[in-house]
Amino acid sequence: MKPDADDKDLTDEELVIRVQSGDREAFRTLALRHGNRFRALAFRFVSNMALAEDLVQEAFVKLWTNADQFDGSRAKFTTWFHRIVVNKCLDEKRKRQFESLPEGYDKPDTQLTADVVLEHEGVAEKINGALAELSDRQRTAMTLSYYEGLSNQEAADVMDLHIKAFESLLVRSRQKLKKILDTDKSDILSAFG
């Protein structure tokens, strides 16, 4: 079933108002309009597409059941929904518990050989790995600004920060990312002797 042509012409905020009154087609239009974007966002946090899809589905369920919590005078729909998805991802990350290695477990050799280094998939993989080393707040700031393309004000709203605090966080995040990537670069170069 295709969304009504009328629904496609409505803004996100108008669609949410319709969702508040139980309009399934308005909800469907929002899901079709934004589903891929928010799956990509969630995937950047959890690195697992199935889990990312589940988290976004949970976020859409929250939209359906709590649409009345949306206040168009305080934020755009995408800003509000970004916050829901980011919070779902951060909650999921906090739930994961890593077990410590059993006593006596031999650590694997982490020294990279030249052939392994050459097999790495490239810059995107290195950047994603470096992003994973940032704190949740720093990774969120970088993801919202650079992957999602939000303005600093929109990203600050998603993170519930003042603009100056967000910009400061973004500067620190960039500095830490650069430091991680510079360290990674020197490690790779030393592997070649």
C-alpha cells in the first residue's frame, strides 16, 4: 500500500500531528521517508545492521505510542527523532557487557604484519575504528555533524546542549580523532620497518 499523495506533500511536523490522532498512513509516510537515514545512523553506533534495524524499529514504535510528546514549537521532527534513535543506540551500548578473559588465557599476537596491513579495507574502516575509540558523547557529536550533516545548532539540540558546549565538544572530538588516527598511522608505518 502506497502512502496517500497528500501525505507526501505534508511536512514531517504535520505528519506527526496526524500520527498523534492515530493516522497510520501518516506514520507509514514518516517511516518510508526517514527509515533508511536512521538505520544508517544506528548502524554507525552499533556496527550491526540487524541490531540497527531493530533499534530504529523500536524508535518508530516509540513515535507511534508517544507521538503526543512531540512539540513542534521546540524542535523539528528530525531533531526530536534523532534524539530518540541516538538514545536507543547509547542504551543498547550500555547494556552490552564484555566478559573478561579467563585467567591464563593467552593474548593473541596483535602485531600487524605487512600483508595484513595491506588487506585492510581502507580509510573508512580506519575512521570507523577510530570513532569507536571516542567517548559516546564525542562519537555522537562527530556522527551528527559529519555523517548526518546536521548543523551545529541541530546537533546541539539533539544532544540537549548549548551551542557553545556542543562546538567545544566537537573541537575536542576532532582533536582526539586526529590523535588516534596519527597514532594508527605511525603504527602502520612502523610495521613496514
